Amino acid sequence: MISELADRLDRAASTATAIPRLAAAARLDPSGAYDVQRALVERRLARGDRLTGVKMGLTSRAKMAQVGVDEVIWGHLTDGMRIDDGGRVDLTRLIHPRAEPEVAFLLSNSAVEAVAPALEVIDSRFEGFDFSLPDVIADNTSAAGYVVGPWRPAPEGLDNLGVLLEVNGRVVQTGSTAAILGDPRRAFDAAIRLAGGRGVELRDGWIVLAGAATAAVPLNPGDHVRTVIEKLGTASLKVG
Ligand code: OOG
Ligand code: MG
């Protein structure tokens, strides 16, 4: 059953076709949903993708409220999801993508080596971007792409930095890194703990996305999306 559910999600992502929710009918609990997520990611790895890190999700109230799920979740990142800073997102390969501002951590010796402003592109494989907790876990927490801006050593306080999300030069969301579990470093610690609890040891060179500080915004053709994070700088993408 795990494998059949992973196949359904894998097909939805690779054909950019939304599917109905699947967790309730399959009686998936969060733990079973992480098994599906693992099987889904393994299909990507079998096609040549490499793991590049993990992402935390629903670490802020703004995100929990937007999707109606209020538990912290995590997913896998692979190199196939990487978008260069300033690079292009191909809308034809996605269903109903959204972008959100993130803080990225670079891992070395189980600790934070550097931080960067980042954008995540999320694209739920479920119709209407509508899901339960086990659905979104099984769907690799809607992961679809990520952009990392310039790395820098972590500044002293990371816990109250202003966050802007701009589309075509207009500010569409504002927030603070304080929205991320009070301090994005807590999301980093949670990533090590939660992934570790499922047998995934974070490796040197991996990145951790802390989870968005604001709600996500839909991507439209021609959009230029940029996040500006106080003290960290900017990361951007273009929608092609
Ligand atoms: C789930 C993924 C949440 C975040 O940063 O909170 C997430 C979703 O919103 O579809 O990536
Ligand atoms: Mg995110």
C-alpha cells in the first residue's frame, strides 16, 4: 500500500496533475505518511536525484493558518529541486505553485555553518491545495523547489529579523523570523531531532529550510519574486 500511494504522488508530481487526497481512505497516520514520503523520495533518488537537505514546514502561525494544519512537519530536499538565485521556475511542470520566504541553514559537524535568505516553491499535489496532516507529510510537505541566496556566518541574533516577500517589486507579505518557532534556530534543532527520529542523519553540506515566516503567494507567468531578510540579504526567482 505504501508503495502504491508513493506511486500516485510521484505520478501527480511528474505529470503536474492534481490528485484527490489519499490519507483518509488509506487510514494513514503521520508515521505511515512518513513511510510514504520516504518511498516517494526514493523514486526520485532512483532516477538520479541526490539528497541536499531537509525542510521544515508549518513552523509559523501564518503558515498553519493558511493551510489549516497545525503541526510542525518536515520533508526531503533533492538537487532536482534546486533553482539558482535569480533563476527561472518552469510553470508548465507545476500544478498550482506558491512561493514563500525562508531562512536556510548550512550544516557542518551537526551545527550551523552559515545562514542565507531563501525562497521555497511549494506545490501541493492535492486538488485545491487542500490536505490533512498525513496527506501533506506523504506529499513530501509540498516541496517543489528552492532558491538559496548568498551564505554568510550566522549573525548573533536571528530571532527577530524583518522579512519581506515581494512580487514584481511590491511587498506582498511582511513578517519576522520570530514567527518561526520564536527563533529559526529552533527549526534547525527540530530538523535534526525529527529527521534523526526517522533514521535520517543530516550530513555536512546539507541545507535546512526553517519554514516560512509568512503565508505563501501564488506564482503567475512573468512574476519576479524576491525575499529580503534583514541582515541576511535577498534571494529571488523568475517565473517562466
Ligand atoms: C506545506 C509546506 C509548509 C512551510 O514553510 O511552512 C512549508 C504547504 O504549505 O503546502 O513548507
Ligand atoms: Mg516552506
